[in-house]
Amino acid sequence: MKKLLMLFGVSLLAGSLFAGNGYGFFTAPPNQGGELAFGQQKIVFTAGYGMGNLRLWLWSEFSDELNFSSSALGPLHFRGEVGISDNVGIGLSVNHMTLKQTWDGDSGYYYKYTFNTTNYLLRFNFHFSVTETVDPYFGIGAGYASNVHKFESNDPYWDDSSVSGMVPFGFEMAVGVRYYFIPNFGIYGEIGLGKSIMNGGIALAF
């Protein structure tokens, strides 16, 4: 958790370097001999880990149950983007999280809840004040969400069941920045609404 906060902080600090450069909000500065971090036909892949999921917080309220245990995978964030202009990119955002909770009931039987959720979103990013190393942007995406709830128990009166979410719709909106140490490799950080409030990781550009 501390490493993710540090990564996100470094990303935002790097993004602050472009503040006050005098260029328009959606206008890239003149290229002074190097290639800009984002532009038309640029392809970018990111992979990251998130924190600040509401569902994880809500289920932690059951921690006073007997022999309660909890584990989670994610939120994991994978995105691909291609520049359709110098300032606009379109791509796919895939986000996944698995949550598992187990506890013992008063009768001595165990109970297990598993939640798997994956979003497949069409996403647009709007880039502004891009330099050779810094790529700040605003992103918004919407699409399909797969949400499956599974309940299990060794209680003979319990019927194991698996239920899909009623609303198969996913959405995310965030502001973020990518910082490249070398032309094709760097880090990114985002904050906003989605599978997690904050996420960060690596960025690869081609």
C-alpha cells in the first residue's frame, strides 16, 4: 500500500512539472527535437494495481464474525490506447477484482462468499500539455460489467448458489498522468471513480 501511494505521489509530482507552461488546456507544446509522450497513432499499454474499493470496505465490517478471514485480488487495471489525434485517444479498459470472505456461524458450520467482478470498457482519454516525458490526461469509459456472487457452506440446510449482478454496466472516470523515464517506458497514476479510487503502475508506449 505504501509503495502504491509513493508511486502515485511520484506520478503526480512529475505531472506538476508541466503546470504553468503557458500552453492551452488541450494544446501540445512545440516539439523541440524529441518525440512527444502522446500523439496521433501513438499506442500505449498500462498495467496497474488499485486501492480504495468501496465493496472491500463494506465487507470489512463483518470482521467481528467468528473465525472471519478475508482476501482479495486486485483491483487490477489493464488498458490499451491508440491516439486518434494529437490530443484524443481511444482504447479498452479491463478491470478485475476477486473478493473472498469466510466465517463460522453460531452452529459451527462455515460460510464462504466469493465475488468476482470484471469490467470491459470503451475508454476515451483527452490529453493536454503533453511534453516529451509527461502525459497528463482526463479519461472516461463505459461498457459491460460481469459481477458474480457465489455463496457456499457445509451447512446441510444451506443451498450453494451463484448469482449474477442485475445491472451489467460498468463506468469509470479519472484524471491521471504518465511519466516516462525513457521514451517507451514509464509509470502512471490515476485518481477518480471506478473499480478503485486510486490506481498506478507501469506504462509502455510505441
